[in-house]
Amino acid sequence: MKLLTALACATALTFAALPAVAQAPSTLRIGLQEDPDVLDPHKARTFVGRIVFKGLCDKLLDITPDLKLVPRLATEWSFSPDGLTLTMKLRTDAKFHDGDAFNAEAAKANIERARTLPDSLRKSELASVDSVETPDASTLVLKLKRPDATLLAQLTDRAGMMLAPKSLAGDIGSKPVCSGPYKFVERVQNDRIVLERFKEHWEAQNYHFDRVIYRAIPDTTVRLANLRSGELDMLERLAPTDVKSARSDKALTVTSIANLGYQGITINTAHGDAAKQPMGQDKRVRQALSLSIDRKVLSQVVFEGLYEPIVQPFNPGNPYVSADFPVPARDVAKAKALLKEAGHSKVSVELFVTNNPVDAQLGQVIQAMAAEAGIDIQIRSTEFASQLRDQQQGKFQMSRIGWSGRIDPDGNLHQFVTTRGNQNDGRYSNAEVDKLLDEARTIYDVAERKKRYDAAQKFLQDELPIVYLYNQTVFFALRSNLSGFVTNPDGMIRLAGIKRS
């Protein structure tokens, strides 16, 4: 008995002497439909990239689920009576991931880079800015060339994201240094992006995971299987065909919201040799393509009828949607007549799609519908970043691509269809459209702005540089042990408040 007692005491002392076992870091694993492009907010253009930036880079402003502007790095703001000066008061307790303080000079460096960098995709968004002033460390003043009704909305996204000034001369895309709640750790192309909690963030108490891992899994079936097995905690863009099954799974929660953007086909009308074919050169061929597509059937076949058919760049219910352009019924006979009028009984064209099952099916349905009108579509498939690169370089005839949308209508239109628009990959150009959309930027009254958008749409609906197809309802699926996730019409994953129970 004494021996047993002695052994027990020795064992207890042994355990007492062992160091405390470190708690494993908590990790949130998110499945993305594509691999993001460059992680530089001034050069980036992918939807999934914006999701990563939500954890990585703070912005001057943000939006709420009901589309109201709210403070982030800017705490308050006001325009001068003439609309030519925007003054913003900035946080004084924010830091960059390299330890430097965020201040007005840092904000100025970012705005200047975003609007002047030769390959910046934010130049069009910040075109109204004439100069940037910093009266003191917490005050940023934007002097404008003209009133700009879109500017605050632009600053809720990549144009308003802040990078550490010391990092601006380096390779930002491969190792971004921001001021968000999580800092960059590593990226393995086409696999994962790893972020680590930034403990000095001004709102650190609202972020509950030590690490966030974004996994690129294009195959929707594989992405859902990873969620069900516990390899993922949540995923964005659950396929509509999987919604019913996921909703019946007690281990999962499904949430959804109609987003602010559009999905469609961008057509190369004037960007290099690829535009020199009937679809690019003759609006009647583009009109025939649009009339050959039954948008309601497209939604039913590919998306279980869960996506709303559209022919305009604005989401259903948006005050800028025009009653003058309803979704047309499919008209194969008229499509054939338009081709004949253009001098063709049959045309061939290549359609670029992303290499995921949903886009593949979508391309095949469009291909079958168009064939009945005499339009022979060959499908080319690749991963999303390559599709975007080739599109920017004019190496495409048509591209099946969409836009996640912005709260201001300008964000869905100007940069895609104006002559100098930073994302006008097909190089469509119409001086009247430029004039109308430039004017719309300077007008704050909704009714007056709408007149400009309606007038611009008369040209766009006739010339069809973009054939709009549907508005996407964004479905998120997450493990039922997660709480605190709030859906937002921009389709982003905001990490604040998300917990594992």
C-alpha cells in the first residue's frame, strides 16, 4: 500500500512538472470557387480575391446588408457645398501589419497609387480625384475635378483598401502588407491562401479564429464533399443543384442572398485580331445570339430556376432598372433573319468559360440554343485567372463572365463599356455612351441619373457589347457549429463575429 501511494505521488509530481500543452490554433477553412488573381487591391479584379481582401485589407468605408455606408478606417466624411471636396476623418488607432501606424499620409499614398499606377484597375473608379491633401495626421481631403456621386461607393471596396506605405515599392501581389484583421502568411497557387490573426488590429476582439485558410476548389461537388467531411468550415457559391440536398443536411446551414451584379457574355468588338470576326464586327450577329438564348430555360436547366433572368446590368429591384428593356422571349426565327441580314446563314465563334462544372454546363446549354439559330459556338475552358488574363489581353472572342456588383449603378457599367474603362476588355467604344455615363457620375438625384442610364442603355441594348443573362443568388453553406456569419448583397464573407460553438 505504501508503495502504491509513493508511486501515485511520484506520478502526480511528474505530471505537475510537465509544461502546459499549448492549445492548437483555431482555424477557419473557407472553400472558394476559383483561385484569386493577384493579391494587390489596385490591380486585382476577381470576386474571390475580394473575399480574401475582406480578411486581409481594411478599407475606408464598408456597406451593411441594407446597403448603407458605415465607417471603417474613415470615421466620418462630408462633401463641400459645391461637391468638389470630400473631407474624411480617419481612425487614429489603426496599424499596418508591419507595425507602422495608419494615418492620412498613408491613405494619400494609397489613393495616389490607385489612381496613377499604369496598370491600376482603380483609375476609372477614382477618375474624379484631382489631388489629395493631408492637413493633419487624421484628416484626408480629396479635391475633385467634378462632383462625383459614385466616389463613396468606390471607397467601400478595392479603391478604398489600404496597403502599408513601405510595401508599395515591393512585390505586393505575392506578399501583401495591409491593415486588416488578418495578415498574410503564405499562398500556394491554385490551392490555398493562409492568413493569421493580427492581434494589434483595432477591432481584434471581434475576430475569433487564429488562422483563416482559403482553399480554391473549382469543382462544386468536391467543394461540398469537403464541407460535409469537415475539411472545410464554409464555402461560397454553393451550386443551386446542391441547395436542396445541403438544406436537408442537419450538419450544415445554408444562407442566400441575391447579389448586386450580373452574369453574362462579354464580346470582343475591337480588341485585336480576335475581334475581327462576325460576332465582334456586326451588332446584328450579337443581337441574334441574344435572341437565340432562352434565359428562363437557362436558369431552370442549370440553376434549378433559382437565378433571375435579366438583360440589364442592374439587379432586379434596383431603381435604375429600365422598364423599356424587359427580358425578351426567345425568337429563333428572328435570330436567323438577323444573321441573314448580316450576310450569314451560319457563323462560328469561340466562347471562353471557366473550368468548373457549372460554367461547363452553362456553356453547353448556350451552345445548343445558339446552334438552332445558326451560331456555331466552340467552347474553350481554362482556370479563371488565365481566362481573365487572356481577356485583358484581347485573346478572346466571347467570354462567359460576370460581375459581383456595386451599390452604385456606375460600378456595374462605366468601367466595362466606356472607351477608357479599365475593365472594358472588348474595347467597345461609343462617344454618346461615354458622355451619358460620365454625366451620370456627376448627378446625385436618382431620377436625373436614371435618365442618363436609360439613354445609355438604348445604345447598349442595340449594340450589345455585353449580353446579360441572369442575376446570381449567392448561396453560402457552412457547418452548423458556426455562428455569427451575416450574408450581404455583395457576396463577401466578413469574418467579424464568426465563431465555432
